[in-house]
Amino acid sequence: MPVDHQIQMLLDRGSGVPATHTLPVAEARRLYEARIAVMAPPAAVAEVAERRIDGPDGPLALRLYAPHGKGPFPLLVFFHGSGFVLCSLDTHDGMCRNLAAGIGCIVASVDYRLAPEHKFPAGPNDCLAATRWLATHAVELGADPSRIMVAGDSAGGNMAAVTALRLRDEGGPNLCGQMLLYPVTDYHTPGTPSYAENAEGYGLTRSTMEWFWDHYLGDPAEADNPHASPLRATSLARLPPAYVVSAEYDPLRDEAERYGERLRGAGVPVEIVRCAGMNHGFLFWVGIVGGADTAMEAACDWARRRFSRE
């Protein structure tokens, strides 16, 4: 279908903003933080709390969102999108509130280290450590340690997929699901058909993805490491059930769907949902774009069903 008309209005509104890959990192970060002011008010939650824990290389910040109701609640460990370089707990505050309220779970948003100051594998190491800390301390946080899921959007989806892989391979704990929202699963080269079809004109561009990866990796050869490019993992067997969202007008569409298909081929229960007319990052616009509202509701419904089986 054509680009959703509400998405096209947002694209038109941002047409004068410099392309991310043309900017210094500090300016790109400032522009992404400025998006917060134009997002719709998110769903209400019962409580938001900040925590600092010991990370692999210093303190690591968490933001915890508790839903209304009586616990113990399921726990969703969330890794924000970033291109490995941008965004923060604040840019994804609304998304986390919508997930906490929509699922009825505690959401723990992880402030993992970003490139270029902290290159691969600093981010994945932080995400693994945070997930293990949260599992160990789930009861004191009002969460159920038997119902833990990882989730993330874009590069955060990469972090979620990689964390699931590492927990499988490095001694757990076990997860009951992974929610991958238009995730980065592979390096930009050789790329996929959607990298060519959606290279320009829909927000995220191929050039910006190249810029992100250049900042993230110390050496392009690291792209072969499945902890950087989970699509390159030898086996995806024995991973937790997955919900994979792709957007029709996204350079990452095909790699997200290929990851879902590989999970399915490895015997992992998976739902792959392509959101027609949407572009990369559309879940920022819940409350503004009807397709984003529908996608958020569907993702929350899947998570509720997944948690209820545990």
C-alpha cells in the first residue's frame, strides 16, 4: 500500500531537518531528544522509579515502570532504539509507559552504553548484565522471576535478540519471550532488497545506517559476530518465542522478517507482523498515527498471551 497518510505528514514536516548521517553525534542526539516534545501523551502507569546498578564497567541506570493493579507482575526488560549511537531513557519513556499499561507488566528500561564513546560489545554486555540483575532482583521489584521477556525497537531490538542468544548460550536465566520491534539484525552490507527499495525518502536511510554501524563497530569484520549481527548466528534453535514487527517502508524490513523466518525454521514459535504503510520508528507516534496505535495494541496483546502461558 502507499505510505500511510499520517506517516507522510510527519515525513513532510521533517523534510527540512538535516540527515542524521551529515551531523556531528552531539547534534544528532539533540535533534532526537527534541522529538519528545511532539509525541502524544502516553498511557498512565502507577509508578516510575529510577535505579542504578553495577554494570560490567561502572554504574548502569534503569528506569522502572509499574502498572496499575496488584502484583507480582510479569517483567519486560526493554532496550531503547538508538542506532547504537542516539536516544535515551527519555526518548523512549512514552513507549515504555504504553507497554507497561498495555501489557500490565513492569517495564525495566536499560540505559546501556552508546557508541562511539563505547563501541561494540559494550552495549550488549550492559544489556546482558542488566537482564541478569533484574531476574535476580525480580521479587523485590514486585515482578515474577518466572515471567521475564526482553524487548526493544530498532537497535534495541538488536540488543534484545542478542541478549536472548547470549542467555541461551551463557547460562540463562530463561526467558518466556522476545519482542523485536523493527529490529536491526544484520550489517548493511551486502544488504537486502528493502535496503535498496527504502534507501531514501522514508526517514531512516541506508546512509544513516552506514553511519550508525561505522560508529558502533571498531572494525567492519566484527559484523560477522552474531552478538553484533544476530542474523549471522549459526543456530537460532532453543530461543524463546518471538514477536517480530517490521515496517513496509523501512530499510530494515527484510532483515527483521528474515530473522523471524530463521527463528521459525529453527522451531521457535514466532509471529511476524509487517505493518503496511508504516516506516521505521513509527511506534514513536502512538496517539498520533492510527497504524501505530493498532501495532502497539497487537504487540501488547501478544505479550499478555505469552506471559499468561508461563
